[in-house]
Amino acid sequence: MPWDNVEAALEAATAALNACLCDEEAGLPVAPEAYAAPAAALSGLYAQLLAGGPEAYRLFAIEGQAEVRRLGHDQAVYAALDTYRPAVKLTVDGQPLTWRNWKSYERACAGSATALQAGFDEVVAHSVHATPALEARIEQARADYGAYGLTPVHTFAAREGLGVPELRALLVRVGQAGQAAFKAAADRLSGQVFGRSAGPAELRGLYLNLMYAPGAPMFTAEAAVPEALAAFRRLGFALEAVTVDVEDRPRKYPGAFCWPVRVPGDVRVSVRTATAHHLVDMLYHELGHAVHFSGIDAGRSFLDRYWIASGTHEVFSTLFEWLLAEPLFLEEQFGLNAAEVDQLLEFAAFKRLLTGAWLGAAALTVLDAWLEAQPWPVVEAAFAANMLAFTGVALPAGFARLEPFTAALSIYPAGYVLAEARLGHWLEHWRAQGGAAWWRSPAVVADIRAHVRAGGAVRWPAAWNEPPAAAGNPAARAP
């Protein structure tokens, strides 16, 4: 097949598969067979690339082939979690408690430490039924990467431009350095939400959206989407190719995501709203992704448009999310007073610590699991140990089965830690160039646009892989 035809076929099959995956996460019905045709097409194309394609496509094809082969295992994991129901004595909205409606249970039981912990323990205990499917998924990935003497950690590090030892050291350093501050901040926030310090169930509840409860009165959910889109337009970023879905569906992912179905022409944002503050925060993060994916130069290669490392594209989502920690922006965009601004700055500081603690612990667990070929029980124990070391909270080992990145042995969350380090340096540059209202500077906007257009071709200075001395702290008022 001529090379131009290979790229076109890759894009067509990738977009078709992306549409299925996006609908699945959005809680829309997707027949299992809908995956079959695009998955089969991609598998054949990846095999062709590995047999004699351009060298630049080798790692992409290895990763892609593993992802396609994982699809059936993903469905098996979901089926296992759905089939085994916790005891009917625990219910929410008249239905038995499950891993899918856990968030609603948390909101309903927030005032009772006993009930909240009981629900947490019940769902974690019953998730053991998914262990065989989790292990099968991991073994499949180990075989797929092992055939080339690689692991996902090695391909991730190569794409991010740093060595595996350096990546591991960064995760450990950031996680350990923030532990005391994170635990203190988590206890303060847990006190506001639950009336008590953060234990395992409270930490999980904060992470999956209850941390937004104290700030909810500052925002209006009904106006969140149009106001956010208008704000992005004023900043100079058009989003004509972006759709936003905020409908609540029983099977919808209980957070938010941005799915670049076809880049740059079809980008979809989804939020399952918890509170008005949660909705606003998620919109700025996910629309940051949307600015990136929909703004990539359409003339770029397939790789530059679709194969973008998480430590790159999370820079753009974090960039716009951090606007919600800029005092002047908060005052002008939302009309907030000084006390409200201070509350949101404290919240932003907590979220930054959360990235290094929770996501750093997940990434470190995954990294070691791949490098040491750890069996699943060891992974569970390691995750609990890393969470304790980074958050100060003792979670049960079985919670690893319900932490999505850890359960899939995905190194993706390391990209969040890298992205925050890189953005810290970028913001230092912009503040020096554009002042306290750096987002209004034409030079800053031009810099963002240039990086957006380049897609996966962006390369970051090696020094930016380490947080700046000031840590790029979004909760610090600009001078």
C-alpha cells in the first residue's frame, strides 16, 4: 500500500475506533462488535508498519498494536466489575451500590463516617472478582511489548525525552517532598466536606469530585458552558470543531475527558457534573485539551496529530485550568471577592499537591511493576505503600483494582507530573514577558498558538523536566 494510503487508512480506522471509545466513556450504548472493524484494520496496519514502515513509526506501531489487543481485555474487566454486585444491603437511589454509582453513594453518605467507609470497603472487597481479568490484560501487554524487548515505561520515557531512572527519581522526589503539605491540606478540605480528617474513604471521595463542594456556591452550573466557551474565545482560541457534553448518564465516566476523535476536525469534551465548581474546573481543563487538539495544523503528519505524549498535551490542559488560580482572572471572569479568590487559591494549591501525591503514586507503582515484572498482588501492595508514602493515608491494597491507571498499569499519569513541571517554567517566562495578566499578552498567545500548531512535534527543554525553584505555584499571587 502506498505510504499516503497507509496514513489515510490509519486516520480513518483510528477515528472510527476513537468514536466508539468516546461513546463508551460518555455512557452511550456501544455494541461490542462496533469495535471489531476498526480494531482489525488498525491491527493489520500496525503489523505492516512493524514489518517495513518508517522507523519513526516503530514505537507508535508497538504501542498501537498493544492498545488494540487490549480492547477485549478492557471489556472483560468492565464485565467482571459489573457482574459481581456488592451486597444489596448497601444502596443508593434505590439501587445496589456498585463501582459505577459509587460517587452518588459518597454524596449521600458524606455525613456518616461509618456508612461512607462501609461503602468503600464493600466495593473494594467485591472488586476482587475482576482480578483474573486484570491479570490477563496485563499479561497480554507484557507479551506485546516484551516481543520487542520493551515496556510501556521505555516507550513513554523515550517520547518524553528523558531516561527511565530520571523519570522514577522525579516521581519519588515530588511525591515525598509534598507528603506533609498534602496530608495537612487534605485534612483541612476533608474537614470542610466531611467534618473529619481524611481517611481512605474520605480521600477517595475528595478525589472523585467532593473536593469541589466548598467552592460550589461561587459558580452557576447553568451558565458554565456558554461562559467558558465565551472566555476561551476572548482569549483568542476558537473551538468550532469542539462539542461539549454535560448530560448525566448512569454509565458515564464520573469525571471529565476530552477525546480527539479526528484531529483537528472532531474533538469532544465530556463532563459528568458533580457541582458547579467541578463543572467549571473540568471545563477549563478539558477545553484546554480541546484548544490543543483542534488547533494542531491539519497539514502535520499523522504522528504529529495523533501520537502526542501525555507530558505534552497535559501541559495545555493544565495551562487553562491554572487560569482558575490567577487572582485577576478570577476577579474579572467570575466577579469573585478577595475572600473567594483566596479560597480558590488554596484549593489550587491542594490540587497541585494531589497531582504529585495520588497520580505520582500511581505512576511510580506502574513504573516499578513494568520494570520488575511484578505479579498483581505485589502491584497492589506497592500501590498501597506508595500512596501512604505520598499522601499519608493508608489505603487497602485492593484499592489498586479500582484506581484506573494502576489497574491498567498505565504510565500515563507520569505525564501530569511532567506537565506541571514544564508549565511552571513556561509560566515563569510568560509572567516575565506579559506581567500579571500574561494571558492577555499577544506575544504569549502567539507562543501558545505556535506550540499548539506543532502537535506532537513539540520538544521541551530538558531543564523543564524538573519543577522550577518556585514550583510554578499557581496559588501564589503574581507580584
